[in-house]
Amino acid sequence: MSNGPPPMPAPVCLIENTDQGLQTVESSLNLLRSIQQPVVVVAVVGLYRTGKSYLMNRLAQQQSGFALGSTIESKTKGIWMWCVSHPYSPGHTLVLLDTEGLGDVDKGDSKNDAWIFCLAVLLSSTMVYNSRGTIDNQAIEKLHYVTELTDQIQVKSAGASKQDDEEFPEDSEFVRFFPGFVWAVRDFTLERKIDGRDVSEDDYLDFALQLKKGLNPKVVTYNLPRQCIRSFFPTRKCFTFPFPTAANNMTHLDSMAEADLDPDFLKVADRFCTYIFAESRVKTVQGGHKVTGSRFSHLVKIYVETINSGKVPCLENAVVAMAEIENQSAVNEGFRLYVQGMENLKKNFPVDLEPLSAEHQRLSALATQEFLKRSFKDTEGKYMTQLQEKVAKLYDQLINDNMDASEKQCRNLLFDLYAQMAANIQQGIYSKPGGYEIYCRDRDAMVAKYRQHDKKGMKGEEMLEGFLQERSAEANSIMKADEKLTEADKQMAEAREQAAVQEQQAKVAAQRQEDLQRALEDEKHSQEERLRRMEEKMEEEKRLQREELERALESKLKERQEMMEKGFRDKAEIMSQEIEQLKREKEKEKEADPGFLKKYLVPAAEIGKEVLSTFLQYKMLTRL
């Protein structure tokens, strides 16, 4: 698939963890910029030396790649990336992120761990938390980073409306933008039983995340990480992996054949991969906009730079910044396609206005299509207008260049065809009785040859009109000197000469009017098609936003139901208010945006005003 991931024999470092802080790797960002497909981003986080990298190699469908290591030393530093074609979704790229192990004693910087965890949440569409043993209170306490997200992630910009902030804090909106949550429990040896009955892995996770009733400090501390996981992540899934092999073989896991691994471990690993491939959604950002590899590169850079600046990453600001970069890139790419196509036509100048206009319409539509494919959140049409202005300006210049080429071509052609008549004049062929008749016959033959020439371009008839006017005095001189003609004949011949010039002038004017009308009709149809595509784009963006709200609403409804069943009516009541807020937003999204409609969905003739200037210049140059 074109614009998919380039061949990557091994992972590359995306974000380095240096003494100066987190730093993006430019070569890895360039790799992402080349990917125009939507990306499904899976990040794995967890304590160091818990086997995170092995799971990522399985997802890449490779035995090795991400460093596994065989000692107590953490092998993965920073965040490493592997881009592969999605095995289940053609035209999509699977981006795997293996993060630096949390709790590495060599780092001694818990804040660094928190930012690694935060980046995994911000960048992924599915986040896998990898741990060993069981999901007990100690394991959940080690996931304390999730409780810090409210201090490390901001949904709205500082200047956004605070209308509902007191009643609905920002962290209540995290579920709209956070990834799906998967807990992978490694080296699990217990029976999954609750009250003596066998339970599923998901039931086991839900049981571990149950809240306690009460408001004393111990209960609040106990509930906090559990409540965050339940409230922030739209989906939860659990997999419990048995030991893959005997303890003395664990250090050779990446080189062992599957036949040497425990069959039960392989079954869980296969189920894990199948779930990730089938259920992980395309990465989206605020507003439901799908993220391509190129857009993802901007997200990575924006978030890391924000963290390094000491500020809190803001989802809204990141989307705005990413949109500005991507929309400008979309303008440039659309314009590049237009320039490339018109340059090919320019090699054939001069051409008539009809093929020039037709190619302009085709390439303008192609440029618009490419722009709309790459752009998003261009709510005020700023970048679409920029593209149209660049195209119109170049088209103006191309019309001028084409007319210059046509004028030069026609002048040379007329000079070559007239050469024999000029020689006849010098030799006196027309300076004798009956010479005017010979002159008219030669001139008519020359004009016929000129008109038969198929590469005169836009100014063919106009240049002929000018030529005939220039030769008018010459014809009158020969006619008046012709002794064979009577005075009456000369008067009739002079009238014919004037009529011929007027006929040519009328023909030129009619041709110009016809060309202009055709070009304007073409431009009208082009504008109508452009508006149709823009309307479709607007509807698609509104649909994505509705889907985003639907997912959040579904998650909140499910969580409220669980709270009601467990007797947490106060929490259920808070969630009911959040649900009502989501429903109100959903209703707003159903309404049309009159500002957008008034700005763009107006009659095509009005939108084409900038094109009229092109043809006004054409009229002036052709002295219409």
C-alpha cells in the first residue's frame, strides 16, 4: 500500500531519555512523516524487567527485535518504535511503542517515570500495562502513575471556556481521549477463583478494581488508583500469562523456538495478539480526528517539547498545533500536485484556452482532493482559501505565459507565411494591371494556410486581425495603383477590405466571449464540486466527533451501572451528571453549523470571484 510504513528490520528509538531530559529522534520522526496511512498505536508500560519487550515482538510477529535483556538491568531506554503493516486492517499501519521500564533503580527519578507513563497514555490508542504475579493491592499501588495524570494532562487550553469546570472537572473528560487499557499479568500461577467459582480474566481484573465504601484516608488512598483506571480508560481488558518456560530458560526467551515454550502460555499470547489486532482502534485526537503517521510525528514532537518546557501537555493545544502544521503541509502538497501537472502542460504551450481551462479544472480538483485528504479542523477555511489563492495566482501567470507563447508562435508563423508575398512586392509582381487580384489571391491563400496551422494558441485570431490591419494600407496602395480597375471597382474593393477587417474583428470578439463563457462555466462547476467535497469533509468530521462522544457515553453508562450495582450511589449520581453533559454535547453536534454553511455553502458564482480577476486580466491584455 502506498504511503505505508517503510521496511523496518528492527525497532528504532523514537524518544531518547538523556541527561538533558526527553529528546525526540529526528530520523524516527522523518520515518513517521512518510506514513500517510491511519495508525493504530499500541504502547506497553510497566515495571522494568517484567517482559514487556517480548509482548511487543509478538505483536510485530517477530521473534526478536525489541531488546529483552537477561539481567536485572533495564534494556529499553526512552521509547522505542516499530512500524509494521497492520495484519488485520489493510491500508493501516501498526505502530508499536516499547517504553522504558518504570521503577528502574539506576534512574532514581520518579518524575521521569511519570512522564514516560504520561506519554504512553497521550500517544497510544491501546495501552498495555505489563506486570508480574497477581493483581493485588501492591501491584495496583505500583500503578500510582495513573493517579498523577490529572496533574500532567490538560484537556482544554487555558483560555477555554470554564463554564462547566466547577461541576465537571477536566479529568471527567479523559475517557473521551484516553486509550483502551489492557493489563497483562505475567507469570500468573494462581487459580482464577472468586468465592469458590471460576471467573474470567476480565472478571478477575474487575474484582481487583472494586472500590471500598467509606471516606477515611486509608479507603480514599485504596480507591484512588482503582477509580482512576475505571474512570479514565474507555475499555478494560485482562490477560493472565503462565510462565512461558522453566525459570532457568527465561534468559533465552527471545531465541527459543515456540515448540519449547509452554503451550498454555502460547495460547494466551495468541489470544492477546488477536485481541490487540482486532480491537485496537485507530489513534484519534480531540474531535475524533484520525491520526496518520505524519500527524503522529507532530504529536510526539509537540508533547515532548511541552514537557521539556516545564508546561503541562494540553490535548486541545496539541490538536490545534498539529492541525496548523498538517494543514500547511496539505496546502503545500495540493499545490505541488497542481504545479507538477501544469508544468507538464506548459511544455506544450501555446494551447487553446479550452484545454488550458480543462487541465486547470482537473488539477485544481486534484489539489483540493489531496488537501482535504490530509487536512483537518480547517473550520474557518483559512488553509483551503490559501490553496485556492495560490492556484489562482499561478493560473493567472500561466494564462499570461500561454498568451506570450501564442503571440510569439503566431508572429513567427505569419512572418514565415508572408515572406513570399513580401518578396513579390519587392519584385513588383503586384505593381501592374491585375496585380491587386493576384495580391488578394495570395493573401487569401496565406490566411488559409495560417488557419490550417493547429498550434497557434489563444491569440491565433487576434494576431491575424492585427496582421490584416497592418496590411490594410498595403492592400489599398496596390488596389489604387492597379490600372485595370475602374473607380467603381476600386470603391467596391475598398468596401470589401473594410468589411473583411470588421468581420475578423467580430470573429475575434465572438471567440473571446465564447472562451470566457466556457472557462467561467468550467470554474463554476469546479467550485460546485469543491463545495460538495468540503461539505462531505465537514460531515465526516462531525460524524467522527459524534462517535467520540458515543464511545465516552457508552463507557460512562457502563461504569454508572456498576457503581449502582455495588451500592456507590453517590459516585453513580456524579456519573449521571457527566452522562447528561455528554448527551447535551451530542445534541449540539447534531445541529448544523450555520457559520460554516454561510461562509462556504454560498452560490458558486460568488465563491469564484477570485477567478474572475484572472479573466479580467485576460480581457485587458486582449483589449476586449
